[in-house]
Amino acid sequence: MQHEPEEQTFQLQALEIREPDGNFDPKKPPESGEEYLMHMLYERKRCPAVVTKRSPKIRDNAGNNTFEMLDNPALPPFKCLLTTPEWRAEQVKSFQAARSQVLVLRMELVNHNYDQSGEPPLTSDQEKWQEFCRSQQPLLSTLLHLSQSDLEQLLERLSKWLQDPESSVDLLQDVWLARWLYATLVCLHLPLEPHVFSNLRYIARSCIHLRNQLNAEEVQRAAPYNLLLTLIVQVFAQSDFKDYI
């Protein structure tokens, strides 16, 4: 409970990040979450190769990055598969607490000159990426080595695996996919680029479609989809999906 005000403040700052002004010193280590986000925005704008252009090596091996557009999903057939406001509030609180912990850890690593330029374990081969994610937990020791561009690319891959027509995805059984989706959302830097919101919306539609296939008795199987939908709607502000939670 003692961390709740900090979590709320961090989320507000992330969504209302201020542009660096004349008093901004890029050489001064950030002393707050707001300053950290200002540093991130300052650095991203001066690194176009990282922010606006992905590596050809990554793009070529990832295949077609254009998803097949999902139809507007139907409303849930069984109201019992939806969530309560109390449940959603608890999930958002836990998620914000995790994001706050990652922010603090990143600031500590910056202060200790942590080298984040090391190669991620896998960056270009989609099949090997999936094999890695299936067999490994989404540990911070891995995720903190991924740049924002790598995290965005990973989210795109996860979205494609979620809506793979050749496999019957069940996030309660395919727990590896649910864990990596959640962890990647936790570690994404805010604010996000428009194409990242597009991936979030694909994930939301996929979750709605998959949940709509469940029976009224399968409330437990609906939980992972409801969790991702709740975060996309309430944390990442895709409020036009609010009728689905």
C-alpha cells in the first residue's frame, strides 16, 4: 500500500512526459522517474537508427511485418467471462508496481554505468526466438539487455504467435506466451510509438476472438485474455475496447 502513490505518479508522468527545456542537462543522471523519461525522450530523438529504422537483418528474417487485419470482434457471448471492476483495479495496481520496480532498477543500472549495448541472446531468427521464449522465463537479466526497438520487435513477434492460425493458442496452457507478453509490456519504455499501439490493438483483438470461443464454464481459461485486455484498455489507453472487459 505504501507504494501506491508512487505508482500513480509514475503512470501520470509517463503519459504526460514533458519535452526537455533549456535547463535540461543530458549529462546529469536522472533523479526521478520524470527526469528518467525526459532523458529517454532526449536520447531517442537523437538516435534515429534505433527509433525509426529497424535493422535490415532483423526485418528480413522476421518475414512479413504486416498482420492480416482482424475483423472487429463480436461482444462476448457469455457475460460471466468478463471481469469485475475490483479485479481489474487489482491487476492494474500489480502491473504498475512491476513497472515502477523496473524503472527503479533501470535508474540504478544507469547510475552504475551498466552496459546495455550488449547483443541480446537472439535478434533475427524468428524460429529461434520462439524456441528461446518457449524454453526460457522472461527474466529481467534478458529483458534489460533489449533496447526499445528490440522490445517492440519482440512484442510484434508475440502478437503474431498469439494469432497464429496454424496453432490453437490457449494462454492458460501456453503459459510461456502469456508470461512473455506480460513481461514485455512491463518493460516497454513510455511513451510509445504509433506502430506499437497497432500491435497492442492486434493483441487485444486476438484476445477477444480467443476468449469468444470459450464456454460459460471456462472462466479460468478466460483470465489471461482478460488480464491483457485490461492492461491494454486501462494502462495503454485503448479505451474503445472497454466494452470487452
